[in-house]
Amino acid sequence: MSTARISELAQHVGSTITVKGWVTHLRSSGKVAFIVMRDGTGILQSVVVKSQVTPDVWELFGQLTQEACIAVTGEVKADARQPGGHEVGLTDLSVIGTSPVDYPLQPKEHGVDHLLDNRHFWLRTPRQLAIARIRHEVEQAIHDFFYERDFLRVDTPILTAAIGERSGLFATEYFDEGNAYLAQTGQLYGEAAAAAFGKIYTFGPTFRAEKSKTRRHLTEFWMIEPEVAFNDSDDNMQLQEDLLVSLVGRVLERRQAELKEVERDLSKLECIKGPFPRIDYTDAVATLQQKGSKVVWGDDLGAEDEALLVADYTTPIFVKNYPKEAKAFYMKENPADPRTVLCDDCLAPEGYGEIIGGSQREDDHDKILHRLREEKLPEAAYDWYLALRKYGTFPHSGFGLGLERTVAWICGIQHIRECIAFPRMMNRLKP
Ligand code: 4AD
Ligand code: MG
């Protein structure tokens, strides 16, 4: 007997096949019964007619429960009224794995804590499948985008000496070398790779021991970090814009069904076209102050300020050239205003705020050493990074795109914890 996944049934109309999956709904009139199942590719209804199956099959139907793992066998019929356009006239049924009636996710509303405690089951619901497929589409689109532009993918280490961003570090003992820290960014390695290979990107998990319980912070998230030799800050923003336009276009093109499942307002995505406004930090602060924000020149922008700023736009915007003290030590001093650095945050519309942070890198050895010392960073851990500025220093720029924040924006989802299969947050290490 040939087996098929639900998404493949169009090729099997008129034939008898077996489909394996999990029960989602059961109904019976006493003479005719219906089994609705899912297999990760779609939803399928099978019809069981008592007079046309053996007594054993009919009895087995009576024992089925929600989430039991089953195999149904029968003829595939085209039926436009069904969700996937097909129905199976069941002739045989077997149970692969039973499921007791106390399944933790009953067909009713559950609170988010219960859903998170049962994330291993929550993933089985249609909305979570849709989000996972959109995330996968975004990931694949990112790889395609960089591959087509001849970037080299470089996988950077997760265990590092004490280097990275300002936020908290996760430490673990590392043999005789003291502590190792989980990478907060692949950027510094990306810079070394850019001098070796020209245009590179990294795609990997990053870790921040931040005590932030907001809707846009995870302690483990995935970041995509291109680094390009000879790009300046303007080229860098152009690359970010091209990437975002391409990602949104790709999801609109290939993931209509999933966008519908998450009830996304498509008009909000269809207007994501360049050019994205590029606003100077100093102008942004003036605008925010006019709008009643308490922000003062020198502050980094918080989530509320970002939301206030993007409220006037339908596309992402760039806020560029922040004050030095608000940003990381590695950003290049702005020759036109040395109080600021050549950087940008890309803020997504609809209140999503920062999804990308990028900058031109300081390529002057003495300047970056001075900044390291100002920030009281452990100089010894950065010796190799400083040496990049000694042997063939070069102008270069790059950025980090937060995958979960980007997926949350594209899906129109409030909290980024739904945009990764098993979210890690301050108070969540399980499942
Ligand atoms: O702005 P960040 O900290 O920049 C960097 O790490 C640079 N090294 C990137 C680079 O230039 N190569 O982080 C970049 C992005 C943010 O814009 C955000 O989207 C995401 O990473 N991000 C987080 N996402 C989820 N949870 C967190 N705790 C995050 N922290 C940053
Ligand atoms: Mg940032």
C-alpha cells in the first residue's frame, strides 16, 4: 500500500493510499463517522461508513481520542468543500499510538502560561505550524538572498572568550582556560572573515543574559550578521533595505495560506518597498520631544520611543548616527560629528521597533583601542580583533538582524516567544 502526506493527495485522487498522522476531531452519527487528522502538511477528513467497514474497524473508531496517532487507508476523493480539497473514504484504520483523554491542550482557550508549559504540544496547533513555516521561509530566503549575491556563509563560534555586546553574558567553565561565554554576536569573527573572504554572513544562535521580560527579548535568539569589506554606512543601510524588501516579498509570494492562518493584514506587508527613510538620530530626538517623549540627546532609544517614531511611517525606517555613548565600542566615529558614530537601527513599523542594528566599524587601531579602554573591556580577550586594525585595516560595515523579531513583525505577532519553537526566557528553560 502506498503512503502519502496530506499535501500530496492531489496526485492520488482515485487511488487507495495510507495517510499517517494525529487525530484532531472526531464526530459520529452512529452510522457514519468522521475523523479529522493532521500530519504537519495539512488537514484531512476521512469518512467511515459503518456498513462499509469491518466491525473491528468500526470498534477501533469508537476508541479513538484527540491526538491519537493513527494510519487511515482508503480511496482519495477530490472534494472542494474540504480544507485541503480532498477526503478519504476509509476502508482500514490502525492506531500507531494511543492518547489518553487528559491531553493537556483541550479544544478550548488556554492561558499563555499553560500554553508555554505545554509548548511541546502547542506546536501541534495550526497557528504555530503557520508561524514555523513562515520562519522557515524567512530563513531560506535569507540564505538565498546572500547566496545569490555571492556572500560566503561563515559559522562563528558559540563558545567565546569575553567579547561581544554590552548586555549580560552566560558563562560556563572551560577546562584550564577559565570561563567561556556563550556568543552574544558573531560580528567580531565576521569582521575577521570579511578581511579573508570579502563578503560574508553568519546565521546562528546568540545569547544574552538580559533581565528583560519584554515582548521582544529572548535569552537565546537567532541572528543573521553580514559583514562586507569596503561598504560604508550608507551601503550598509541599502543592504538592510534590500534584504527586508526581499524577505517580505518572498513570504507574500509563497506563504499566503500561513499569513491567512495568523490573520495578517496583508496591506501592511504589501507596502514594504524601498526607499526606507533615513533619519538622523538628532532629528529623531527632536521629533520625539515634540511628541512628548522625555528622551534627551545622548540616550539610546527605548521601545516606547521607537514605537512613537515609526507611528508616522508604513515602511521600516533607519535611525542613524547615534551618540557614541549610546552604542558599542566598535562603531566608527562620524567624521562630520565626532560625538556620534556611523551606525543605524532599523525600526519596523506598527510599533515593532528595532529589528536590525548595524554600523560601519572603527578601522583605526588607536581609536578603537581608546574606546575599548573607555568601556573598560578586557583588552587581552580582544588582542586578535585589534590586530585586524594593524595588518591591512580596511573600511567595512555590517549588521545583525534578529530573526524572531523579524518573523514577529512579518506575522503581526505581539510577542516574539511564538516565533521560535522552544523559546528561552528569563523564567523559562523548559520544555
Ligand atoms: O543591536 P544588537 O545588539 O547588535 C549586535 O549584536 C551587533 N553585533 C550586530 C552586528 O552589527 N553584526 O542586536 C542585533 C539584533 C537586534 O536589532 C534585535 O533584532 C536582535 O538582534 N536582538 C534580540 N532579539 C531577541 N532577543 C534579544 N534579547 C535580542 N537582542 C538583540
Ligand atoms: Mg541594537
